[in-house]
Amino acid sequence: MGITPSVPQRRQRGGGRDPIWQTPEMLIEIETAWSLSGYLLVCFSAGYFIHDTVDIVVSHQARASWEYLVHHVMAMGAFFSGIFWSRFVGGGVLTLLVEVSNIFLTIRMMMKINNAQHLLFYQVNKYVNLVMYFLFRLAPQAYLTHFFLRYGGQRTLGTFLLGILLMLDVMILIYFSRLLRSDFCPKRVPSQQLKDKFLTE
């Protein structure tokens, strides 16, 4: 007996080869919905996290980047449920909406590295970044947490994923507080912390 469902079963749950915008049920039927594009996206993302983890360890940056390593390990644990058991693929796709927010966070980081905080573009991006963080990080995490709370107290894959999700919730809230302190309450940030741009900002 295989660990993954047959192709007909998969197509009944999702859209087969359809992209996510043509299979909105993946964002509702988080556990059972399946599509080829969503599955490949989860596989590609898991591969990225594996590659980045190996790169951090090989380049001897594990101590400085331990937060990223913790995040990557938790993300890989969650994505593997979709890869090997074809369950919660929709949840994996939903968590990857965070990459939309990462576009503006990366712009922000690059401008801070180049000391361009005085530019109007930085000020505009600061507020856009805040909105994107809420829409594509906080809101999806809250939705997923609400969904997975139904597995509380059960010894299931959903309970395991709930544990990972709660830890990610804590990390995202910590990063959000750092973002607010850095961009909207700069006087409260000690000057020596400004060097730690990747982790504290």
C-alpha cells in the first residue's frame, strides 16, 4: 500500500494540474485539496530550505543564523507532510504567501544596508511593508492556526503541524515587534543593535 493517494483520488480533491487561482478550494480544504502546481511549489520550497540550511552550515554561519536554521527545520517538517503523504498541501501553499511580504522586506533591508532611510521611497515602502506583513504573514498564520486548533489533543499529523505552526507564530510576532520598533520607534532601539540588520531588523 503506497503512502500517497492515486492520481484519480488527487484530482477529486483538487484541480489536478490547475494553478492555485483556479483551485481556490486549496485555501479552504487545507488538509485534502491537491493540485499539481501546489504540490510542485511545496517540493521546490522544501528544496530551497534544504539548500539554504546546508549553505548556512557549510559557510560556518550557524551560530549567527540560528534563527533561520530553526525556521528552516520547522518549515521542512511541515512541507514533508505534503510531499510524502499528500496531506495539507493547501496549508503549505497558504504559508508560502509570506513570500509576497518578503519582496518589501528585502527592499527595506537593502535600503537600510545602503543607509537610504532618508529617501521618500523608503518611507513609502515602510508603510506598504507594514500592510503586506499583515496581509501575507499575520493574517494567513492566524487563519492556519485557527484551522489546526481542531487537532489539539489528537495524536495525528495535524497535531504535529499545529505544534510547528504555534512556534512559527511566536517567531513571526517577534519579527513583527522588531519591525515596529525599528521603523516606527527608532529611538527605543539601542544603537549597538543597528549592526545586526539581518536578525534584529
